[in-house]
Amino acid sequence: MMENGSVADLERLELDLLLDAVKTRYGYDFHDYAKASMIRRVRKYMDKVGIDYVSGLIPLFLHDDRAFHRFVKSLAVVVTEMFRDPDVFKVLREEVIPVLKTYPFIKIWHAGCASGQEVYSMAILLEEEGILDRCQIYATDFNDGALKLAKNGIYPAQDISRYENNYRLAGGKAQLGDYWVSRYDSIKINRRLAERVTFANHNLVTDGVFGEMNLVMCRNVLIYFNEQLQDRALTLINDSLCPRGFLCIGRRENLKFSQIRNHLEDVSNRLRIYRKLGS
Amino acid sequence: MSSVAVEKKPRAVVLGASAGGINALGFLFSELREDFSLPILVTKHVGLNDDRGMLRVLARQSVLPVRVAKDKYRIQAGAIYLAPADYHMLVEGQGVISLNLEEPVAHSRPSIDVLFQSAARVYGQELVAVVLTGANRDGADGIRTVKHFGGTTVAQCPENAEIGLMPRASLDTGCVDYLMTLEEISAFLDQIGA
Ligand SMILES: C[S@@+](CC[C@H](N)C(=O)[O-])C[C@H]1O[C@@H](n2cnc3c(N)ncnc32)[C@H](O)[C@@H]1O
């Protein structure tokens, strides 16, 4: 029983009950997601559908799976961009790709690719370094809506000045505009860049290992999780890396909570780029 | 203003600042004592690549450690955490910071509302929230939530602020407990952090 529960205690209880219901009904387990962001998304959704209590979502989600899936989609409202954190792409180009070049065949995994800008940035890098045709890129997310956007590769034209700026800071020498076709108020990424990419649904919480990757990009996905879940996801990622494979996580993320830290050496700790030790 | 009654000894302070905020924060930090006993979480609107500059300026003026927050940092008493550029900073239940990349709130990322609303849920009555100078409305919704969860709310006097718009917007919610000048805020922090 709750001792004279505060407003906050009650809300937490309601959220737990809601997540229980969701897990039992749909198999999605959000219990170990970072609660503060989760409650924001839930509150936002409640405002949209005009429900006053968190627990009021339970009957809705139990009986209306379309409503639930709209909620899942809203969880991943994210803003991503091409060449986010240009310094990271610069180091990938200068220090990681030269190593990858020495392999006959290269496997790269973008875990949590969102709407795909990061994937196409990588493809551009690989193309410019002359190894795209030797690469197989896997781009995964647990959100089908995001995956569809990623596959289409169509982005608002208003973002291109930011992309171009990032690209230059990342050491890009060509015209970024050559990699897409401009339409009215959008751009469409050239199909050439998607040739080596496989888009697939993968949930880092419930799905398994993805074999023998030379490079895993998992940036700004761990921030969704609490420490325990971060550790689990990172273990899965580590198990997916081949010996001497590279890992890149988000600039503001940490490996501190994970035992995989012991299996990795720094390429650049500041930029969160690591390399797996040999076995 | 002599001393202020706070219901319960606070466990944390959250500060929000925008335009003019570096000076205001610099002043407050320079007045803090070494044995200040609470964590201070700060969301100051900052340009895409400017958080290192902000850190450098503010760290110089504080005897307490100042850090740009990273995901899942453990919040420590007597330390100051700044929201990083381009991420929202939130407080999790276990006294841990988390970051997210949700869309901007009140046109801002990091947003003061996001910090305040998450901290309100964790610290309830044991939170002090302060809105400082700025030229937008961020923080007002946050102040409302802090009040709703029983915390103590403070706005800098608009006339005393470099730009009064932001504290004024908070004031207009009717949820501000105390209106203070920067000097009074400093004295207040000294009192609650002793
Ligand atoms: C902020 S985006 C990251 C985009 C890109 N990597 C970047 O840094 O710009 C985070 C993505 O993680 C995905 N995500 C969240 N939880 C996930 C899970 N359990 N499994 C797979 N993807 C997940 C979201 O759907 C979202 O598209």
C-alpha cells in the first residue's frame, strides 16, 4: 500500500501500471526506459487525446491498438541530421576508415538509425573513400515509421544549409548537393547511396545479436534507456562486433555503466569512438 | 527581504536563464560558498557549439565544481550541472541526469520547462526553482509544474533582470512564490544551502 502518496508517487504508480498493460498486451517493454522522458511523451499524448490521468490510457491502449501504435510512433519524434557532430565524422574518415579499407568486405550497423540521415552520411563518407561497394550497411530501428522515412531518403530542403555546414566541418571536400536531387521543398538522396544499405526493424531491448560487425554506430539511442538497459544493449552491441571492430556512441553518452568498457580501447574517448580489443 | 520560509529543506535547486544569463549565473556562482550542500542544475539557452565557452566562463567564477552534463551522470550535492547544447536535460528518479533529443520546447533545446518539469516530479516539495533573465517564455510552464508538485518558485524581478521578459512570463502564471533581485536570490541560496 502507498503511504499517503504524493502527486508524484501516484503518477509513477500509474505509469508502471500502464507499462505493465502495454507489455502484456503488445510485448513492448518500456519499464527500463528513462522515466523522465517517458512521462513527457505520455503526457504529450494525453493532451492530444484529451485524457486527464495517466491510468486513463490503460483502457485506450488495451482496446485500441491503432492508438497504441500512434503512441509508439510519437516516442521516436526525433530530430536527427546529416553529419551530426562533424568532428566525429572527421575522425571516422581519418582514423577508422583507413583501417576498414584494409578489409576485403566490411559490415557496418547503424542501431537506432531514426530517419536515416546518419546512414546516408556514412554512405557518402564510404563512397568518397572509395569503399562503398565493399560495404554492407545495416540500418535498424524499432520504429517502422522512422524506418520508412529512412528508406525513402526524402528530407526537408530547409535543413540543407545545416547539413552542408556539418559536411564541411567534417572535412568534406565535394559538393554535398551532388548526393541528392532537389525537388520543391525537399531533397531526395540518390539511390546509389542506398544500394549497399539494408533497412530492418530491430529492437535493442528484445531482439538479438547482429553478427560480426566491423563498425557499429549507436548514437543517441542509449539516452532513451536507464543504466541497466544501457548495459544490456551495450553487451548486445559488443557481442555483435568482430574482434578489433569499432564502436561509436553519442557525444553525451557514457560507457561508464557497462562492463563492456573493459573490452574496448579508445580511438577518441572525447568523441566516443572505441575499438574492441583482440580476442 | 530578510529571510524566506521554505516548507521543507530543499534537496535541489534548478535554475533557468537565457539572454543575459551568463552574467546573472556568474554573479550567483561567485557568491556560493564552498560548503554549499545542494546540487544545482542549470538550463541556460546556448548556441549549438557554445557550451564549452559557457563552461569555461562559469567554472572560473565558482568554487564549486561546474560540469556540462552527460547522460546518466549521478547528481552530487555541492556540484553544478549545465545542460549541454542541443540536448534537453532531465532529472530521473534515482538522482540521475538523463538527456534527450526531443523536439525543442518553447523554441529551445535545452529547454528550461523540460528541466523544471522533470525535477518537480522527482523532488516535489524539496525543490527550489528560479527563473532568471531572458527574452522568451521558457520556464513559465515549468514554474507551474514545480508549484503543482509542491516546490518553491522564484523569479528574478523583471526590472532587476538584464531582460525581464522571461521572469515576467513566469510571474504571469500566478505560480511564483517569491520575486527577488539577483542579490536576494544569492542570499536565499546561501540560506537554503547552509
Ligand atoms: C535520437 S535518434 C538517433 C538518430 C541518430 N543515430 C543520431 O544520433 O542522430 C534515436 C532512435 O533510437 C530509436 N530507438 C529507441 N529505442 C529503441 C530500441 N529499443 N531499439 C531500437 N531503436 C530504438 C528511436 O526510434 C530513434 O529513432
